[in-house]
Amino acid sequence: MKTLLSIWAVVGIFGACAGAEDKPVKAVAVLTGDTIKGIVHFTQSGCGKPVLVEVNITGLTVGDHGFHVHEKGDLTDGCASLGAHFNPDKLDHGAPNDEIRHVGDLGNIRADATGVAKTIFSDNLISLMGPLSIVGRGLIVHQDVDDLGKGGHPDSLKTGNAGARAACGIIGYV
């Protein structure tokens, strides 16, 4: 039985990449809020490879802000219509390096004294292709710090207790 499951796992991995060329895929999200503006670029060098995330956001309050991919790409009611965190496996909220986390849990971004968050990081769980693709989904910067599921608040394991949706956009292919 274990061998059969291993075969299905391999088929699943290759099935997700079937037809995908091993060339870079790029996506972008333009974020807007009341005073917040930003651009986030995503680059994946091939199927199954980490996604490089380049963040440049202005107008934030100083400090850390929760940063998440949300399940929907619908702005008909502003940031509110983007739904919950992208969580196809129905797991608890966590930090980007945690084994148990939502696919959309990207942790926090930090705004400096001028309200600018400019950073580059990579994530091994999100993808720009296949079943874990974030393309067409929402991206949100939250008002408060994400406690990464470790805060003990009733919302910690669901949202990281990151507060209101301060700015958002849709992730689309470049």
C-alpha cells in the first residue's frame, strides 16, 4: 500500500507540472488602500521551485504587518470580498517556515520609519503554476502584526490575529 501511495504522490507531482516548461514564470500584484500603495512581484524559475517575492509598499504604519494570499480574486466589495487565507489543505495558520500552515501564510512585512516595506524573500509552498497557484487570487497587507498562529488569541490559528485589511490587490501573470 505504501508503494502505491508513493507512486500516486510522484504522479501527482508530475501531473501538476505536466506541460509546464522549466522556464521562469512571473506574476505581479498592485496593492491599494486608503493611503497604501505597492507592487509585489513574484518569480518562479520552474515547476516545483521556490517563488521569489519582491515587495515594495509605501504608506504603511511603522512596524510589522501580516501579509497573506487570500483565496479569491474578487474586488467587487474591496478587500472584504477576497475571502479567507488561501488554505486548500484546511490546516491551521502558521509561519512561512512552519510545516503546518496555510499556503497563503507569508508571515509579516516590516515598514520602516518612513512607512516603506521593501524586502525580498522566497517561499517554498506557494506556486505560480499547478494546484497551489496563487495567480488569480488576492494579496492582502493587514493593519497589524501576524502572530503566526502562536499568539493564543481565538483568531491566531485562523488569521494570525493580523487585524483589518489595510491594502489589497489581485495577483496576475506578467
